[in-house]
Amino acid sequence: MSSAVGIDLDGWQRLVDGLREAVLVVDPAGVVRVRNAAAADRFPRLCLGERFDVHVAGRQHDIGEGWSAWYFTDSALDHAHLRLAGGTSREATLKTIVQLASELLGEHCVAVVPATRDRLEWWRCGGGEPTTARTPRRASVLTEVLTGTSTLTRITSLGEGSWGVPEDFGCGLAVPLGLGGALVVLRQGDFAPNDVERVRLFGKHAAVALESASRLTEQQRMIDVLRSALLPLPLPDVRGVSLASVFIPAHQRTLVGGDFYDVHPRTDGSATFALGDVCGHGLEAAVHSGRVRQSLQALSLVETNPVRLLHLLNTSLRATGSKLFTTIVVGELVPLAAGGARLSLASGGHPAPLVLRGDGSVQDVSAPGAIVGILSDVRFHGEQITLTPGDTLVLYSDGFTEARAHNDRSELFGEQRLRAVLQECKGLSAEDIARRCEDAVLKWLDTDDHDDLALLAVQAV
């Protein structure tokens, strides 16, 4: 772009390009010589080299020799664009679109967007709370906008659709709202040229906001689906015992971690249970813990002995090629006819479970074994115990015993403190025992960072 009689057009172009405000530089003959992107959005039909005759309020600044710079601000529309940009969900953004459009552009606004099963969603607002409806994909007056063959359609009769307005609405304008969608602004009076451009500009920003929010919504849906496969399942009902748990991942934002527990009842009344800890943190550890849980569930269908089950699990995990190892306690629970339950346990490098007896004494269950998933030559040892009614087996991850004191990071919570907490739980239910353990370690940590925390309480009833 060349300079003209003392006016540096290139300099003016660089100056105004970064402004949010729409700016035009006009020569003495009224011809537009410079416009920024905001002006191109606001006045899409006003090109360089054309006369400036847009009838809209603006600020004129004399820049010498008959040249002028015109500045145009639509504070209401700018504020609306900022509100649209903050949308993080598809539903909330559609509500915001029709609310803002009805406030700023017309008496009634309808957003028509594609829905599942070849249907259309109609989001409507006439000044109150937005409403929504679904219809078959029929809206002939919007066909050109919905298919992308038109960027603006004037509407004089509504035709089929869930409009939610009287037939004598006046007139309307429809502009694209992303692929397959339309934004329709309805009012009693006609639209002035500047009103048309405001509808166009609002529709353009609304489409970008809706696309972004829809993408975020879909991503969140995928995250939720994937996360649900990594989170512990609700504890089932198992004959002869009462169950309770604690699960607090180190990373609260993702809500997943490397610690896990599972209980799988069988049709004969027995059950397989496990609590484990994958080496590592965050998403990688959570994904591997999901792999461990799935493998264990499948293998427990063909093997119930905990020692042999750990051997099979070790072989299965090594076959995946993962470099992460797992510590785990696996148990089989068999209810007894006279009450209580017989438990068979095997451990792969995991802290020894503790048993709170009905008299308040605490014992450990020693079942030494190697970590799982790395070595080919591993040994596991089994242990059997009997729980009489009131006895509670407590499996826990090292996030409990290795929790660091908030006022002295060198001091660990340790097994002795956990034993002391359990001794104070004499006569309590499994749920109360789990909560007491959780409260004790969280008080010890205060608000400091911590490892994943998992605990499973199995109480004979």
C-alpha cells in the first residue's frame, strides 16, 4: 500500500490492524483507503476504494489535508462477544446466544442447530428464560442458510418449525450459525442496514463461540467416559461382610490415580477382592491401573486361588510390555455358614494388611511376595485368616503410611499411627472405620500434597 500526499497509508494500516475497534481511513474524496479487520467484520460490503457512506455513529478524527480516520465502537456488541467467548459448554453457549440476540438485535431469537437422529434443536428466547425443542429436520425457510448456500436470508413467513412466536411476528433475518445451523432474529419492524450488519457480525462471533464450546463439550464427554473406566466401581453387596473404602487421588483435577481397589462377587456367594498401587502418578499410572484391574477381573473368572492368580497377572502384565510395576494384595472371601468369613490372601510387594479384631487388638497379615508386572521369576506366598463377626480386614496403599506431616515433611504417618487409629475404632462399622482412617491422614497432611490414598475395609457381620 503506497503513501498519499503526506499520509503514510502503510503506517496507518499497521497502526490500526491490532485494534478491536473498527477503524476506516478516508481520503478527501470520501474513499476508503485503510480499514482494519474489525471494520471489515462490521462493514463487510465496504471495500477499499469505495466511497464511505455508511450511516452509523462514529468518531471522526482529522489527520490532515482533508483526510479522516473514523472510529466505530459498539460497546453492547463488544460486551456480548466477550460473554460468548467465555462459554465452555454447548448448552450454556446456546442459551447465551439466544438471550443476547433477543436483548441486542430483536424481540425474539431462535438458534436452530443439528441434533442427533437427523433432527433439529430449536433454542428460543423472547426476553425471558430460553426454551428448547426438537423437531424432524424440516425448516424450508432456512434451507439455504442451514446448507451453507446463503449467508443471509430474509424471512417473511415462518413455515414449519418450532418457532415459538406468533405468525404475525413481522420480519426476520437468518444467518449461519456454524455448519448446519442458523441464527434467526425476529422483530415487528424492519431491519435498517446497520441492523443487518450487526446481526451478521453477532452471528459470526456466535458461530465461533458455539464451535469452540461444542468441541470442549465433546472433549469433556470423552474424558468423562474414559475416566469412568479408571475410577473404582461402587462396592457391591457381598454375603457375610460389610465393605467400605477410601479413594483420594493425588491429582484432584483429574480424579484418577495409580491406586485402585476392586471387589468381584461370584454366583456361589464368594468374592475376589484386591487393592493395589501402580508405580507412578497421574494419567499414565491411572491407565496402567485400569489395565491391571481389567486383567485381574478376567483372570479371576478362571482362577480363584490368590497365589496362582498373582502368577497369571504377572505373566499377563509382562506381556503388555509396560515398564510400570504394581504392588497388590489379592484375596478370596468365602462366607461361613455360622457367620463371618474365611479369607485367603496373597501379596505382591504391598504393605501387609491389618486386622482389627472385635476386642480392639490389631494384627498384621504377612504374605510376602515380589512386585507384579516386571520380573519373570517371581514368588508369592499365601495366607489364610478367619474373620468372626465384628472383625475387620483393612487393606491400604502406602499413601497412608508414607503421608508426610504438614509441619515436618520428614516425618511419616507410618504403620504405628495407622494401628493406633484402628485400635480406637473398636466396635465401629466398616464405614466408620474407613472415615476415621481418612480423617486421621488428612489431618496429618493438612492441605499439603500427598500420594494417592486408597483403603478397603472388609468387616465380617
